Amino acid sequence: MAKISTPQRAELLAPAGSLEAFFAAMEAGADAVYVGLKEFSARAKAKNFSLRELELVCRYVRREGRRVYVTLNTLIKERELPQLVETLGALQQMGIDGVIVQDLAIWQLVRNFFPGLELHASTQMTVHNAAGVQMLERMGFTRAVLSRELTLVEIAEIRRQTTIELEHFIHGALCFSFSGQCYFSSFLGGMSGNRGRCTQPCRRQHQQRQQEGYYFSTNDLSAIDLVPQLLEAGVMSLKIEGRMKSAEYVQNVVGAYRLVLDAPPHGQKTAIEEAKQLLKSSFGRKPTRGFLSGSQPEDIATPAVKGATGQYLGDVEGLSGRNLSFHSSGPVEIGDRLRIQPRTDRAGTAFTLRSLQVGTRKVNRIEKGLVSVPTPFSDRFKIGDSVFKVSSSAAFSMSEQACRKKLEQLPAQRAPLDLEVNISSTELSLKAEGRGQVWQRVYPIESFPASERGLDTQLLHKTFVATDQAPFSLRRLQARVAENLFVPPKRLKEIRRQFYAEVELGWPAEASGRLASVSAALAALLPAAPPRAGERKGLRVQLREPSEQRLLQEVGVDQVMLTLNAANLHGATVLRKRADQVIWDLPFILIGADWNALQQMVQQLYQQGFCRFRLNNLGDFPLFDQLDGVQLYSSFRLFSLNHQALLAWRELGITEAELYIEDDRDNMADLLRRNAGIGVALTIYASVPLLRSRIEIRQLKAGQPVVSDRGDAYRVQQKQGVTSLDSLTDFSFSADQTELESFGCRQFVVDLSHLGALSKAGKDVLDAVRRRSDPPGTSKFNYRQGME
């Protein structure tokens, strides 16, 4: 049988961080929007949506034939699981088109209790190769939001090897680090980017050898002239970043990309030029194509350019009371919104222009030149501060109150029903899913060869879209039909009436379906339990090179861990006699041929008797598909902040899961008191990997510290295509071992790969660990202060 499906046009996916931005996206022509809730959103500082507002948004997009996705793309703490369950129940009841996730706790809960929800893998999951997307396919995800570090060629290769939907960012802010792998903000103050609270320290000014620059501040992605190539590479959802942006930004950017997507082939060049002019009004940073055009873009980060958003107009030249003056390089008019940005990394101050003055004359607008403007502030600004225009007087004018009123006027909507139709020459089978329930029936039919047009998805949709007065409406239909087949319309309508009558009879009431699945999920959450007695403590040390393996002869060291690379593989023979005490740590960035090369290394080690491997990315799992008897360990990069995530890793084949290094004492205690039936480890000493990036910074030299304008010092390394930024201050939980053992942790990891395990510094650290004390000058990271 052949699968029949209508051609799917490219989806233009817009951000909606507020009701105003939502309507701006709709009016500008977005096919879908992604929104965040008040909780569990990676943009916690956006206005975001309440569940009631989201329900109204769902009504609106259903009426318009569009889609809405919800971002639950943050890491979930143990105590937040009950609220997460309630949220998932509400989203399933609403019929959300998809949930964008980072934490596998959501995957675990959805597939067991909320099967009506489609799962999209957030870019925060750092999926960047075909193996990672294949893993998502196995797990039941319907879409992968690819890492922004990929080229068009690499995306096309992923498409060639996979089948699920691919989504990619086409416009907006870029992170210097691989998304999901940045600890910069968290290390400096407990505000985790993976919890939606990034303070953007990468935008600050840094210096190396007195050379100042915004080395880690990226320009904004703009792929307006690469839209045809993205579609050809296999991207079906074109995503615009910006849930923190204004409605005006959303309207301008969506409108620009809509122009290009709707243009006929002969008019595409003209549409792109028109769109570029429209994008100039979006008040973003300097545009770059990012990695789409190649693996080493020269314009992705410009150290000489301050990383503030908005259209740069000039610098403050004069101050008098509450007035400031500057030479504007572009148009300014009453109603525009300006932001005055200090030279330091302190946040800028924005205000709306109420009047303008050129010399002694008041004006409504100037094209450029010296202008004086009043501000609401005194003693706030300094000579040399930068002036940015962040919004124009012609901004999207629909107020939040007007948006809410428009939504409230919508009629109540029936719940969505998804339908699968399979037709052979003798029978028609139906499978319907809605509000957490599934109905399946098979009906006998009499069919005939079609003399003209046979049955297809479009004809079947016309038949089954008629749900009459039922409490549900058809949301989507998938069909598989034998070639060139005709079934009498009368029989199809008869089957439709019979089937829908049965579905309506068993249709859950408004709240009962949600309550049943929520109750089941809540009941399945693991209760707290006392620590498991009788388990001895283990100590694992991460080494720099195989020659340090004699550390295993020292008292208390049970295992060693080594990064799997060509150099360490060459020295693996000295470890074969102790293979059961060696864990090989896989590199977490494997793009293109790097994955194939690593697969060969893994197989070579396996043949030598090594069976223990530490995984850092979902794309690592397929490396072990044909290898029996291996023991797999998950690193802190495979997030484990709650017991549902631990259950997920256990089901995926992980023997031992490592807790998250950003986490705090209270959450670790809550998590460790749940017995998820899987081993748990914790790194108690390491250098903090603040950033990992594919961006090469040619202006920085390895071996010289980089210092922020606050005096914080960092180490930069650039090798094998990855730029690393690490803190010169290591973190240590060594003094907390007794407390961690009382919570239930028995396996501790000490990472000495940056010091050398046999160096004096490495030996000093091990001595401190044995004494259960913290080495001098170390940080507690978030252990005591907490992680937001």
C-alpha cells in the first residue's frame, strides 16, 4: 500500500513572548507560533502565558488553521515534578500541537501518561548529528530542533539519514556556546541559562594582554537569502528567535520571511531585497548567516562591536540636567524608544521620546545630525554612553488589553481529534486519538478500481471533517490507501457516522480525561526513601593521559576515566590489564565524519576488552547498537535533576547517571532520596566548562587568561574545531562528601584532566579529597547559594 499525503509547505514559526507578539505574528503571516508558560520556559524573563491565556490562543489558531507549540525547554527540579504533571495534563486537554522539551523527564511522563502530546526536541538538547536525530526517532519525537552550529551541507546529510521533521533557526540572537552547554551565567551567580535565567555574561567586554573586545558576543542570525537552500536541505520549519523581543520586531521579521516564502521563483530575488529592507527595522544586531554558509564564519562574532540590540545611532556627547545630546546617524522622531547603553556591562536604560530639539528649535523628526532629547532620568548617563533605537513610533499598536479582549470574544472550541485512515481493497481501519484516549475499529468495504481520481487524503478529509455536534473536531488526518481505489461515498459516510458515534459515547468529559492521566502520573512519582545502606563509596578520577593510570595503585581510587581521542587511544594498551577499571569519556561534539571516526575508536577499544563508556550526547547511543555487554554511563551533560530523568536514562540503557554540576544542595538531596533503580554519581571537583563553541576566536591566544571587566579570569583553548572557555577557579564539593553520602550518593568523580593527576596540583587535590576538605581558592558553584 502507498502512503498518501498532501505536500507539506514550509512552516514559518514565530516567537510569541506576549499576547501582543502573538497577534503581530498572526497578522504578519506566521504559520505557527511557539510560546512559553509562566513556568518551565527557557525565556523566564519574557511575559509568557498563563494556562488560561494559552487556552484562548489555542482557540484562535484552530480557527485560523495554524499551530501553536509550547516551550517546556528548561531543566526540571525534583520538587517541580507535580506541577509539571499538572501542566502536561492541561496541555494535552487543550490539544497543543507540540511540546518543545529539553529534560527527558518530560519524555518519560508524556509517553507513559500523556500520549496525546507530540514531542519536539529543543535545540537545548544539543542534537547536532544524524545519530542524535535517529535516536530521537527511536524515542518517538516527531521533530528535532537542530543545533545552530550546522552548515547547510551538514543539515542535508542529516536529512538524508533521518525521517522526522527538522526545524532550524533562521533569524535572531545566537548563543556563543552550543545551546544547552553553557554554564557561564550560572557559575557567576546561580542564574542558569538552562533554567531560562541567563544574565548574558558573554555580552560583556573582556580583555587579554590589554587587548579589549566583546570576544564572546555573537551577531544576530539572518538567513533571509538562504531560505531556498534551507528548504532544499530538508528543513521544514523555519524558526525565528525572539520571545524576549517586541511585537514590532515579530511583525517586521515574520513579514520579511513571509515575503520570501510566498514569492514565485521568478520574483524571489526582488522579494529578498524587499525583505532585507524590512529587516532593517527589526533593531537587531549586525546580521550574519552564522554557520549555514560554512563551518568557520568570519562575521559571526565581531569583538570590536558591543553586543547590545537595537539600531546604533551614536554616543552621548553632552549632558545638561535631564537632557542629553548626540549626533544621530539615522532618523529619530517623537514616539521612538531609545536605550542608553553604558560602556560597562551594566544594563542599559530605555525611555520613549516625548520631544526633540535641534539647536533651539523643537522638531518632530530629524533624518540625522546633532539632536537634544529630554530623558526621565537625572545623573544616570555619562559622556560616551552609546545610544540605540530599539523601537520606532510606528510600532505594532495593539495593546495587551485589546489582545486579551479579542481572545475572550472567541467562541468555545471543541477538543481536537487526530485520525488515521488505512484502506485496502476489502477493509477500512480507523484509529482516532483525542484527550488521552484511543479508539480503533475495522470496517468491511466493497471497493472498485477508480476510473478517474482515486481516494486520497484530500477526499477523505472532506468526508471525515464533518463531526456534526460531537464534542470534538478533526485536527489532522493521515491516510494510507491502496493505489487507484474507489469506495462509494455513501459507505464512507456510513462508517464515519458509526465510528464518530462510538467515539462520542466514550469521549471523556471536559476534565475527566485530564484528571485521570494526571492522577496516574502523580501516583507514579517515586516517594522519598531513606538512603540505601551497605553501599561503599567509590572514587573515580578523570585523567589527562593513559600514562597516569598508575594512580589506580593508590588507596581509595577505584576507577579512572579518560577522554577518547586519537592520542589516548594510542596509549590504551597500558590499560588493558585494568580494563574493568577504565571508563572512556566520549567527546560530546561529533559533527559529520567525526562520529564515524569515533565509532571506529569505540569498536577498537571494545575488541581490546574495554566495555565502559561515558556518554555526553544522545548521538552517542547508536555507537553501541551492535555491542553486547557494554556498561554506559551518562555525564552531567545528559541532564539529571529529577528522578523521572533517571528513569528515562535507565530505560535507554544507562548503568549509572551523573548528577548535574550546576545543581544545588537542596535539589540533590530531594533527588537522591528517590530510588530510581540506577546508579548515581557526582563530580565533586573539576574546572567549570563555561562555554563550548564551534566559533573560532582568532584574536585570542591559548595560554593567556581572558579577564572580564569585573576581574573574573578564564582559560581559553581552541582545538579540534571546538573553542573552550573554562574558569580559572575550580569548583569543589569535597568538604560536602559526608553530607552527600547521607543523601544517598556513593560514587564521586574528581576531574584532574586540566591539572594532571600526577602533578603537584593534582596530588594536592586528591589529598584534600581524602581529607574531605576543599582545596584553597575553590568555588562551591551553586551547591550552597542555590540554582535559579
